[in-house]
Amino acid sequence: MPHTAPPAFAPSRAATEAVRHELFFLNYFRLAQALVYAGLAFSPPALGWPHLNDTDTARLVALCFLGFAIAVAALTRRTMPWTRLVTSASLVIDIVAAVLATGAMQDARIGIAMMLAVNLAAGALLLPLRLALFFAALATLGMLGHSLLNPQGDASVADRQLLEAGLFGLAYFAITMLCYVLSRQLRASEALAEQRSIDLANLAQVNELIIRRMKTGVMLVDDANHIHQINESAWMLLGNPSADQRDLGRVAPELSRRLYHWTTSGKLDETATQLADGVPEVVPRFSRLAPNDDALVLIFLDDTSLVSRRAEELTLSSLGRLSASIAHEIRNPLAAIRYSAQLLAESRDLGGTDLRMVEIINNHCVRLNDIIENILQLSRRERSRPETLDLGRWAENFVDEYRQGNDLGNDTLRVISNGSEPVAAVADPQQLQQVVWNLVQNALRYGRMPGEPARVMVVARHGEHGVPILEVIDRGPGIAPKVAAQIFEPFYTTHEYGTGLGLYLARQMAEANQSSLEYVRVAGGGSCFRLVLTPPARVPGSDAIAAP
């Protein structure tokens, strides 16, 4: 699943990690600062430096500050949820300790003031600007107050100390502002980097998914014939080898040979080849992953069946438009021929032979008109208008209308349904009429044993999981398996007067209605054309079925 960016109010992982590092730095710097205070307060008197104005106060401040620094450093991880509160309280203690240490260790006042600047800078990285400036002002007031309330030496020395305190205050404000601006830029850069990493991770996942689902097989092979990556299509075109088989020479020797020939001669063999039993033929193509790198090669396996299918679809589309154009041109003279033949048949001067000729003309005009109608249906591809139907009632009405419009003679056509239980389905009634009419017409014409009448049934029933099914079954000789595999292909026919478009159009209209049409051989002889339709969506409180 692709990564998602964190909410605007939640700190990112990179920002949280940066705050943790800055808090660690501040706490451990405070510990080092406290050790410096302790070292200055407990320095041997023989060194003579620094001069302690108040030894007891200096040592007490150093020990208390050291204990506080150790406690805060030890509790750094636990205080992470309260970073702002802990940092603010710690800065107050840092400023108080620095002011007291400056008063007790006058000789080290400059170093103490400089170390306090580091505390304020770290605080500016962790706190909002107003709060950081407040502590800079507090530190400035502390240093100025110490210089005013505890003057050391004559007036010139006091003035110098006051100037130093003012300059330190100015430095505190400048450092605070600078560190705050830098912290904002760092946070923005970290957030941008994290967002870029999320985008790159998402892009990598999308690319991997696209390559994995591509119809073209894709493989990445190194110079040692080792397969590094392979998508699903390539894995299937190689015959579904096991996951531990990564040697191209063993998985596909012919492909390995062609790769070696391409790398040594630079010539590509573009003939189709079958890499494993039971898989389509492919045309391999090779490309180096980098222009100047021979270590990795991308192999593309183009499935020739997909190319052929696409070419067939384009051919059928073009043929359909061309045939429709020709059919329109043929229709007008055909109508004139048929009309003239009908008028000629009414003449009383014609003999038996002439009447037979006129009958042949009429029969072939009817056949040619049927061919034109099929071709026009192939080119129209009208959009379906589905309705909810009761297949049992619809089949009964269809059979009644068919009997009224066609002379069945000794042939039989009957309906078998679930009785009172409705078989609900969603389909376009007009297109369903054309599909079933075509199937019944074929069953009555071809689904009969020699010398016997045809027996055709239209069955409406429920299949597995309540799927609505409509079947046209005959008791004829059936269809040979070799022929059955091709009967839905366009322009395929075994009859000398057939167009090969009836079953193709029937399947196309079935698919336009989200249904499927298939041939099923009947045990004991006969054929079954099964139409599996779409059941209606279940809407609570609405079980009505539209009348056919």
C-alpha cells in the first residue's frame, strides 16, 4: 500500500528525531557545564585562579546544578512528551545558576556567560520564538542586574562589567534569533526530505505494480545470466518456473542463447519462439539498463498472441466499416431485384421451369438480405439498455412469438422453466431476443438427426449461487470438438450458405449485456448453447421484476 503523508498537526518522524537529538545535546551540554562549574568551585587554592568571592556559595551552586544536570540527563527519554515544559524549566535554572556562579566566581564570568549562550541557542531550536526571546531577555536582565547590584572594584571596572553584560545580552538575542531561523529552515528541509522520500517510495511501488501487471514480460538479467527481477507475465511465458530457479540458461536455454548472440554481435533475432510447453510464442527484445553498463540487461518478451489479437480486432473493425458501406450499396439493387422477381412470379405466361427460376431468385435474395443484416449488425454495435426480466416468462413469450412467425412443421420448440419461481436477470430485451432467435434458428436448422424432426428446448433456470441461466438445447448430432473451438470466431462456418457471423454476433451482444455465451456438449448427443446472465442487484424492499 502506498505511503501517505502525516497529518499537518502531527510532527513527522524526522522532526521528532531532530527534537530528540537537540534535547539530548542540551541536557548533556548542561552536564558538561555543571562539571565546569564544579571544577572551578573546587579548584585547589594553590592555583590562585579563579578567585572565589564566596567559596561556600560557589560550591553549593556547583553541586546543586550538577545534581540537576545529572537528573535531567538521566530522564531525557521520559521527558520527551513534555519537551517544551522541561526545556523552559531547565533554561530558567540554567540562567539562575549562571548568574549565581558569575557572582561567586567573578574571574570566570566571561566564560560562564559564553556557556549560557549555548543553552539559549539550544533552547531556540526547541521552543517558539516568543518563548526563546523571553529567555534571552531573562538572561540579559540577569547579567545586567548582577553588574548593577554587585559592582566589583572602582567605577571604571564596574562600567566595563556593565558594558560586557550589555554586549552579552545583545549576543543572546542575536544567537536566539539566528538559531530559531536555522531551526525553521532545518524543520522545513527535513519535512520536505521526508515528503520526497514518501513520494519516491510511492512512485517505486507504483512502478513495481505497473511492471508486475504489464502484459509484456519484463526481466532483469546480469552478465552472469542470473535473473534479478521478473514480472508475472514473464514468469508465465517462461512456463511458471520455481522461485529458486534464477539461472536463465536453465530456465530458458533459447532465450539465453539469443541474449548471448545479441551481446556478442549486437544483432537481434526477431523470430517468434516458444520458451516452454503450453505457453504462447514470444518475440524477445533486449536493452541495456545503462548505456555504458554491460552488467545488467532488460529483456522484454512480447506475447505474439496479444499482438495477433489486437491486429484481428483492428482488422474486424475496419472490415466491419467496409462491409457496412458495401452492404448499404447492395441493399437498393437487391430490393429492386426481389421486387421484380415477385412481380414476374405473378405473370400467367410463365412455365414451371421459369417459376422455379423465379423461386431461386427470391430464395437467394432472402439469403443475401440476411447476410446484409448480419453485416450491418456487426458494424452498428448498439449500446445495450438493460432491464430486469423474469427469464421464465420471457422465454415463454419468445417461443409463442417464434411459433407464430415461423412454420415449425414437424419440429418441436418448447420451454422448460422453474415453474412459479422467477428467474430474475438483467439484460436488454431486444438484444436478448436477437441472441436467442439466432441460437434457436441454428438449433432447428442443424440440431437434428438425419430423417428426424428437430427437438429444441429453451431452458430458464438458476445456476450455482443463484446465477440466471438461459439455455438452447437440441437433440442433434452435436458439434465436433475441433469445430466447437472455432464456432464463435467471425466468418467461420461449416455450411456452404452460412456467413459465419451469427454466433459471433450473438456472443458480442451477450458480452455487451455483461453476460457470457458458451457451447456445452450434451451427454448422449446434442448441443447446448448456455447464456449466463447477470443477476439483478439486491435492493432492500424492492423485489419487483419488470414484465418482459
